[in-house]
Amino acid sequence: MKLNIAVLPGDGIGPEVTAQAIKVLKAIAMEFNHVFTFEKALVGACAMDKTGIPLPEETISICDKADAILFGAIGDPKYDNDPLATVRPEQGLLGLRKTFDLYTNIRPVIAYDDLLNKSSLKTKQIKGSNILIYRELASGIYFGDKHFSNNEASDICKYKRSDIERITHLAFKAAQGRKHKLTLVDKANVLASSRLWRTVVNEISKEYPDVTLDCMYVDNAAMELIINPRQFDVILTENMFGDILSEEASVIVGSIGLLASASIGDKHAMFEPIHGAYTKAKNKGIANPIASILSAAMLLDHFGLYDEAALIREGVDKSLKLHITTPDLNTKYDNISTTKVGDFIEDFINNPD
Amino acid sequence: MKLNIAVLPGDGIGPEVTAQAIKVLKAIAMEFNHVFTFEKALVGACAMDKTGIPLPEETISICDKADAILFGAIGDPKYDNDPLATVRPEQGLLGLRKTFDLYTNIRPVIAYDDLLNKSSLKTKQIKGSNILIYRELASGIYFGDKHFSNNEASDICKYKRSDIERITHLAFKAAQGRKHKLTLVDKANVLASSRLWRTVVNEISKEYPDVTLDCMYVDNAAMELIINPRQFDVILTENMFGDILSEEASVIVGSIGLLASASIGDKHAMFEPIHGAYTKAKNKGIANPIASILSAAMLLDHFGLYDEAALIREGVDKSLKLHITTPDLNTKYDNISTTKVGDFIEDFINNPD
Ligand SMILES: [Mg+2]
Ligand SMILES: [Mg+2]
């Protein structure tokens, strides 16, 4: 297969982890006789530094022509100190989601057996947890009209029926391939937008009689995720609730350094680790590249390259088992760098036995 | 002291737990020579059943004349099934908060040494955690204009500078009496309303140079609460984020059945357990009354009756130590009812030695 991949390393640790994902994708291409090409572009604080805006036209054009986008991370503390600034690095990410209508964010949350002891949660609590979070990504309060003055500020959370319908079908289909359970998280006892979510999802559920639908309020879900994560299979929720719950759910995995994600639209798809720029760790060789590498695996899945994706995941599992991991996960060795983890998984792909 | 207390038992387990709080307050009045009078009123689903509306005029008038409001719980599943209903039990609670301008919700989150093993979190993770959450309660997306149609729905999150200022001063003052740290939780990288929060709180922080101010995004805070709860002293946040984080924080305590809260305005104050109606447990004698009893202690604190409040808390501590607790907490006895816990703490107040 030929795949033209736009690479947006972004800020902070984005470039160093993305480099490992590319290394792994190149090994896959070699091993399976694919042709993957990579074209880099600027986004976020580094784009602001060079062009003044977080999502330059050239970046949009490169992404538009590509089959998929591999994204690193965005944000720099130097742009955080002024709450009145109107141009912000994060607009680069929001802009990509909006420009390419990437309306579904998918985040797997898996309690790896080799890492159960890394979690803040008791092992008996999380063992066997395997959740797929479907977060609506192109609407809601992040994109509604905003108003800011020194005396008053407001944000609008708006959902159209069609915004809800399209992601809901994807989430039900995902549940059909898993444990046949879908949990809608909303705040329907207070919010009008949540009541529309509940109405639409209830209607659509009739087309998927083999999937059990559960509805849960977001405050309750924030608790249930911790006290009983195994109850969840697929979680479906709106943009902001998904942002909060997916970062919270990272505690089940034991490390945010393992969390990959896909952002899917009808014509474009972007793959990114969820850990963010983590500027403090930049260029120290301690950034965990596994989330970026697992995002590359999700990219391959998206194009039906399931064997290829599975081989990457095997490599990741092996690195965890053998403690070839960065310091955030490693209790045995203290000298395994970002690059070394990438090299190990690359080697594994070249010689899996 | 004379205190006229409006009692709103509400729905579900509200009446049975509130009865224990009243029992305890009566014991305190006897022991300390106070005169506490109690006047009951309807709110929530039980008010809808009898009057058609969740917050009748008579209830408002009783609360208005009272010195304080003791609240049980609200909500009934029979009103949950129709997402299109426009009159809902929860409006009773929102109505009380709005009518009496109860703009600050205060929730203590304490990892009790006797209950560390009850938490889903590892003991080493939570031991010593003691957080006070200040949640803005009278504005934000819960009260903004709403629009609902079958094809589109929206909610507005609006904050005025004055809404933010008044709770911020209370939160800074609370931090001065504790560990001198305040964490503002917002989503200032995306929301205009959050940027106003950050602007105002930063300005006000200059009046409290002995308090360290930290700012944290809500998605990150949802994770940090679990992986490092001891970093927090006072958390200050807007309405919806506070709703989510305070319910999530209950996992630190090990049981939502222990979480009390106060909702404070300039002229009125309401005290309530945060566990909600929990209708499944209604009239089974298994509802944990401690959160309601601790809410009564917060009521006494509010009127400067610190010794009285401390005696209630001693009684609660003793009940935990001796396993005189309802089944949700009890690993030793399986027959301790809601009433029995109330009786034990009442006895303790009458004979503390
Ligand atoms: Mg996030
Ligand atoms: Mg709540």
C-alpha cells in the first residue's frame, strides 16, 4: 500500500516521540513492502514562532493532500502566562479538527498486565479493564461562540442532531465488535444539549439491538471510572466531558505515556498521543514514545493493515515485558532513552523472533 | 443559641439520613443548652408528586425565614425516563441555590485513616489527603440560557466578574486557615469564561500574598486528583467542573456516604450530603447517614459553634473506629442500620466518655 503521511511534530516532546513513530512505520513499510512517505509541517507554538499563527496555510495544504496525519503535541508555557492573548498554540489543534472535520476522537484505555503495579489504583480494581472512549471532537463548547470582556465572559455549547448522529453510529458499530455495551455520558438532568444527546442516542440504539445502552451523568461517570472501570466497554460522550474523562481514565493505564488516540472524519484522519507537549521533559531523552508508536498502530488499523498494527503492538508488549521503557515506567533500568525504546521496537519488527 | 432550621428531606434516602442528622442536632442542643427548632418542607420529586412543581412557594418561604437549611437529597428515576420533560426534580435544588443566591459550595474531602482500605486508590497514594473544594454554585452553564429543539440544542456558560470575585475571596480566606495553597481549576486554553476566571483570580491573589496560587486545566486536574491528591489544599473552580471533580474526589474518601457539603450565600446557608437520592437503597435501612450528620456539623461551624461541631465529628470518628457503620463501609458487622448509626452518635454526644 502507498500512504502519504503528513507529520506534524509540534511542540515540547512532540518531535522526539514522533521521530520514534516514524522509525517504526518505516520498519513496517520495509517488512511488509509498503511505500510510506512522510511530509513534515509546522503547528502550534513552533508555527507561531515562525509564522505568527498556530496553523499556517501550508500545513493545512500538506495535511489536505495526505492520506493521514501523524501529530505530536502542542503548547508552550511561554504562551500560557497571558490569559488575555487571543492567538494561542492550542488553536492549531482545534483548527485541524475543525478544518478536516475530525469529529470522532477514539481513545483506547487498557490496563496492561505488565503495568498493573504502575497505577494509582489497586490492581484488583483495574485488572482486565479495556475501554474505548468515543469523544465528539468537532462541536460543543470548544467551538461555540465566545465572548470575552473584562467584566463578563461566555461560551456556548451547541449540538446539532447530525453532529450527534454520525459519531453515535461509529460508537455503536465499535461496541458490536467488542463487548456489546455502550455507555452514553451526559448531564441530561441539567443541560439542554445533553438532553438532545440522550434523545438521539436512544433513538439510534433501536438500530443496534445487540448493543446494551447505558446512560450515566458525567459527575457520576468520573467516580465510576475509578471505582468500577470494568463495567465500561465503549463510552460515548460530548467534547468537553470526553476531554476530562479520557485524561482521568489514563490513571487506569498507569501512565499517560501509553495513551494513543485517533481523530477520524469522513475524509481525513489524524493520529496522536494524548500526553501533550510536556515541555519540562523536552530534549532530555526521557519522553515516553509508546503513545506515539501506538498512535501509528491505530493509523495502520484505519487503513485495514491489521497484521502490521498487531506487530507494532507485539513490539510494545515485549518492550514492557523486558523493561525497555523510559524512566516513567521503568523500575529496573534508569538509562533507557526515548530513542532506545524506538530502536527496540524497530528491531523487533525487523526480527520478531 | 437559637437556631430555626428548615428541613428539606427530599427524595430517595434523603428522609432517612436527614432524620439521623436531626437526632444528632437535638442531642447537641440538649447537651449545650441551645434551642434548635426544625420546620419541614417539600422539595424535588415528592414536591412534584404533591404540588406539581419541584420547589413550592411554601418551601421557599419556610427556608427564607429560617437561619439555615438542612437538605436531604433530590431526584427519582420515574422522572428520568423522559428526556423531553421540562419540569424536573433537580430544578428544586437549582431553584434553592438561585433563590437564596447560594453561590459557594464547600466540600471537604478527607482520607480518614480508619477507612484508607475502603478506597479504590492505593493507601500510599491517599494517606493524609485533606482537600477543600470551593465550587461556584450560582452561575455558569447550569444557569445560562438554554435552547432545545429536536434538531439542535444549546447551553450558555456565562460568568460575570462579580460572580468570580465573591467566591474567590472566600476560597483565599479558607486557604489562609489551612495550608496556604489555592489551586484554580479551569480550561483557560479553550474557554473565554475560564480566561475571565484566571484573570480575576490572578488579580485577587495579590491581596493574599501568603497563599500560593496554582492554575490547572480541568482535564489535567481530573488526573492529578487521583495520582497525587496530597498536592491540593483548597481547590477553586466553576460550577460544572466542581460538580465533576467533587464527585470524582469522593474516591479518595472511599465512600460517597461520608461526603458533606455546605452551600453558602451572603444571607442564607444550606447543608447537604452530596450522595444524592440513591433510590435503590430507599427504606432498606442501609443508607449511610454520616454525610448528612457531617453536614449538620458544617451547619454548626457556620454559626461559630465549633465545639459542638467538633463533638459530632468525634462521634463520627468513633463510629468508624468501632465499625458502627452501614454495610457500605462495614467489613465486620452486617446488621448496622441507618438508625443505629444515628443512635450511636446521639449516645456519644450524650455520654462522650
Ligand atoms: Mg485533554
Ligand atoms: Mg454532582
